[in-house]
Amino acid sequence: MDFTVAYAGSGPMRHEERLLTEGLGKLGIPIRHYSIKRIHRRQLPLGLETFVAGDMPAMHGAMRQLGIPIPLPDDYPEVLGSFLGRKVWTSTLGQVERTMESSSAAPVFVKPADRRKSFTGTVCYSEHDFGAWGGASRHQRVRCSEVVTWVSEFRVYVIGGQVVATDHYAGDDSAQLDMNVVHAAVDIYHRSGTAPSAYAIDFGVLANGDTALVEVNDGYALGAYRIAADHYTELLMTRWQELLAMARS
């Protein structure tokens, strides 16, 4: 297999790129860096034996070039609904606006439901917060959720249905996850047949002490925290190989 790792321009490598460079280096695998422009212009020779890594725009460009269907985002898998600890639903920006125009409307967290992230997920308390959506179409599909208080948040990295690492990334790190809940969710997701081969599943501790699902992130373009380089490298390689297999079939 040919190995290529993203490196945008001449600036310093990002944390994820450094991890992957270290991980592949330990395996004795040579690396070719590329710029995002080469992906967009289809100047990078790619094949179904090439390992590609990069941020989401780079990976989507590579998938289009290779004929790999871009996975639909599934931040809140249906099979994990009981782990959310809050109500989550799909709507449109226009529907949210109309609801929030009522003075009795409760605050709601709103994030894009599709791949194109035209705005960053934000809590909307009233019509005064609509500006955070910028010029996004009011027909745009969004995922909404009840506003809850997260005391602490963690990223859990999963390969082949097994938890390989856990990183604290926000809040009070003394508020520990209930790992029984985490493992139960990972097991249900894996047995459902809908989980990617490698991904991150973020959990948090709510103000009432419960452990709840924040969201799921696909493993083909994944932000990293303090995960070891070898685990991060294995996670990205595992997911990419799964995507390549889909293109070959």
C-alpha cells in the first residue's frame, strides 16, 4: 500500500499530522506530504491502494477522486438514542427561527445536519442569536437538542468495537465518566452493524452526574487530543481501509 499524509502548505504541521507522521514512522512507512490545492485540482496520483489522511475537505476531495461515497454524518446514531440524556431532533433553520420568535420558547442547541458546515453549532436563546447562522439558507437541515449542562467532556477512540483510548477535552477532569455506560454504548453501536470500523464517540458528565453521549465522529478525518500516535494511526488506517473496500466492491 502507498502512504500519503496531509501537510497543508509550508507552515508547521498540525497536531494530527504530527501524530500520524510519528505513527507511520514507527511502522517504517514512507510518507509523501501534499497541499490541499493538489487535492482540489486532482493533481495527486491516488489509487485504491493509497492511504490518504487529512482534514475533512481534503478527505472528501480524495473520496470524490477515488469514487468512494462520502459517508453521511451520523452524529447521533438512532441506536444510541437512549444514551443522549436529552431530546435531540432534526429541523430546519427556518423552523427554529419561527419557534424562537415565541417568548416562551426554551433555548436550543443548533448545528448543521449535513456535511457542509455553514456555521458552527451554537446555543440559541432568542431571535437575537440568529446572527450566528450568517447567510445560511433557512431551508438548511439542522440537528437540534435540548440545552444541558456538561460538567466534563471526553473523546473515546474506538477501533473494531474496542475502546483504545480516552481523552478529557473540556470541563472538570475530576468528573469521571461511567465507563460501564461507555462500553455499553460502544457494544450496542458495534452490534447494530451501523458503526464505522473506527471512530470517536464523545461522552460527557451532566450536572446530575449521569454519563451521556455528546456525539459520534467518523474516523476518516478525526481531531485528536492526547491519544498516542500508534493508536491514532491505527484508527485512521482502519477506517480508510474500510472505505477503500467499499470502492472496490
